[in-house]
Amino acid sequence: MAASKTASKELTVDEKLQQLWALQQIDSKIDRIQILKGELPIEVRDLEDEIVGLNTRLETLQNELNELNEEINNRKNAKSMAKELITRYEKQQNNVKNNREYDALSKEIELQKLEMQLCDKKVTDATAKLAAKEEVMAETEKTIKEREKNLKNKKKELEKIIAETEKEEEELQKESNKQAKKVEERLLKAYTRIRGAYKNGLAVVAVLRDACGGCYAKIPPQRQVEIRQRKRLITCEHCGRILVAWETPEADN
């Protein structure tokens, strides 16, 4: 919100209150547009972030699948090599000259058979992991498609609201900035601080049915008289909002 300009003449409390009230009415209209958008902007951002995270997860899963496939291929190659060595050692056994050479080749054959068994086990384990990760990957891809569809609908809904309200919101924001420049700087800072403290953005409220229009706390009759006199700015003792005795800037109780 733009800073206020120093007034050329000292305004009355009544005039200051009317300026604040007018500013509140404009800002409340802007707030209503934001309410119309609802949680859509946040939901859109959350969906976008979730999709980024899911895609990162998908990329990680794909890398893990590649590693498992590589391990399976390596183990299969190692098994083939062990099988070839067994065949070679068995042929060599037919040409040995003594029992010591025969026993040595037998040990090598036994070692290669163990290697083949180990490769089979590693391939089985990796294949099971591969199937599990492929299932997770399929679920992740399905979730991404669902989120992307949801995001598309949310964006479309938000864009429609923006298209319908953008011009009005821009005009209201200009009015708000213009009105804010009329307000005394000290009061504008207080208004901004109070407004930011509440979700509904109400910093200046009317007295309604003998109660604060912001927190609905009862206001004593004598304090209501002081509010109507407009000789000083009075805030609600419960919520700190600035109290006025009218519902429209021009009204005069």
C-alpha cells in the first residue's frame, strides 16, 4: 500500500475516520475477490510442487530400474562365463597327467558351479526388486496423470475467476492506493498493522447492535456515545479494531 502524503491542513477526527472507513470499504471489496478465488492459488502451487516431487521420484525409480537391469545382465553374463569355464575344465580333466591336476580342476569346477548358483540367486533377488519397483513406478505415473489432470482443472477454474475479476481488482487496487495517500501516515501504519492481524482484513468496523463489528464484543453505552461524537479515535478493547458509528462514509448518526 502506498505511503500517505502530509495533509495541507489538519483534518478533524471525523474526517480522518471517514478516510479510514472509505479505505476499509475499498480493501474489503478486494478481499471479497480474493475469497472468490478461495484456496485455488494455494492448491495450484501445492499441486505443481507435488508433481515436481513425483517426477523426481519417477526419475529416481527409473535410475534404480536401470541399475537392477544392469545387475541382472552382469549376473547372467557371469553365469555364462562360469558355464564356459566348467566346460573347459572338464575337457582339461580328460588330459591330466596326475591326480593332483585332476583334483585342482575339480575344485575349479566346483567353484564355478557355486558361482552359477550365486548368480541365479542374485538374478532372482534383482528380478523381484525390479518387479516391485516397476509396480511403484506404475503407481507413481498414474498419480502424476491424476495430479496433472486436477492441476489443469484448478488452473482453468482460477484463470476463469481471474479473467472475470482482474479488471475490477485492478481498479479497486488503484482506488485503494489513491485513498491510502489521503490517510495520515501514522493512521495508515496502524490500519495496515491491524488489518494484517485478522484473516478477514477488517481494521475499521462499525458498531452494530451495541457490539464491535469485528469481534462482536459488547460496547458500553458511554463508550458508544464517545464513538458517535467522533472527537477521538477509539479502538475495541477486545480486538483492537478502530470503531466508527456509521455503516457508510456519508452516513451521519
